[in-house]
Amino acid sequence: MPESFFGWIGFLIKEYGSLFVEGTINTIIIAVIGTLVGFLIGLLIAIVRTIKVNKKSSAFKKAVLKIVNAIITIYIQVIRGTPMMVQAMMFYYGSLQYFNLNMAAMPSALIIVSVNTGAYMAEIIRGGIISIDKGQTEGALSIGMTHWQTMTEIVLPQAVRNIIPSVGNEFIVNIKDSSVLNVISVSELFFISKSAAGTYLRYFEVFFITALIYLFLTITVSQLMKLVERKMDGDGTYKIYGSQSSAEVIEVKEEV
């Protein structure tokens, strides 16, 4: 057996390298799918919650929106107010106990992370929508655009750019918080690490390796999100068109 710290590090990588890779891949899959599906859930909820009710709205529309908003509020409060570890235990074992659904650990993990992320994304996206000048929404509605068209074509493209940093933070949180899924035996990075550490009782060395992997993943995601931000910002060049009677086009380069 190795005697030095670095000797153990090399030994553990050699013995459990393939398992560390497997755990890392599963962690990435959970974080990516959970964040994407959670974003879609949050996007749908945010659009619904921004639907306005006025005097001309039918009683049926008002009643439906009131019920839907109540359900959404309960969903957000429950998910944000309870730990994901508890949610995982309730969903995984509860589905078997009450509905006789013996789900595999990995699909369960994807559902749990997606639903959990959706609650946070809903508030993040709603904040992004609110940050857009109301005049743009009013202008779109005044020319006959529906609420859905206004959101998808006018408001959301701008809102998404504003919330990119928050979405990136949620992605990073999902990478780290996937470790709680070891309670339902998901073979993610933390679960693999715990199993490897127990074999030789070298917890510090094993979790030193694990910490480096998590650090590498989070730094990589941070850099990728910054790249996405720069891409969405464009090159700073835009064109100002003249009136309909004028063909003049002025190209402007923003000073940074």
C-alpha cells in the first residue's frame, strides 16, 4: 500500500479511475438534463404567471388563471421550501409505496432535479421578464399580438439574455447538488467516491480527487456561460435605418 499522500492519489486514480469517470459523466447528464428541462418548466410557468386579467376577460378565463396560479404558487413554495434530498426520498420511495412504481434510480434523479430546478427557474425567468420595459409589451399588444407572441418574439429574447448569469449559477448548483442523490443510490460522482473511500478508508485522498473534479466542472461551466453571454451580446455593431422614403443606412460600432 502507498505511504505518501500523492502515492495514494495515484493509486486511487489507477484503481478507481474508470468509476470516477462514470460518476462524473452521470453527474454531468443529471445537471445538463435537469437544467434544460427545469428551464422549460420555469419558462412555461413564467409565461402563464405574466398573463394579465382585465375587465374584458371572461369569468371562465379568470377562474382558470386563478386556479392555475394557485397551483403554481404551491408548487414553487413547496419545492423551494424543502431540501432536494427530502424530495428525492419522498419521490423515489413514495412512488413505490403508494403507486407501485419501481423506478430506476437514474430516471428518478432526472425527474427530481428537473422539477426542483423548474421552481427556481420560474422565479428567475419571471424576474427577467419583469426587467423588460413594460412599454414594449404594451406596444406589442396594441398592434394585435397575442400574449404568447409578445412573450416569445419581443420579451423573452431580451429576458433570456438578462438571466444568463442566473441560469449559469443554477447549472453549477445542479452539478454540486446532484451529490444528495446518493440517498437513492444514483451512481453519480459523490456516490462513487463514497464507495471508493470505504474500501481502503482513505476518505481525505478520495474526496480530494472528487473536489478537484467538481471544481473543474464548475469552472468549465462558468467559462462556457461567459462565452454564451458574449455571443448573445454580438459584436457591438448595429445598423440604423432611415425612414421609408430614405435608403440611407448608417452602421454604428459601439465603443467599449
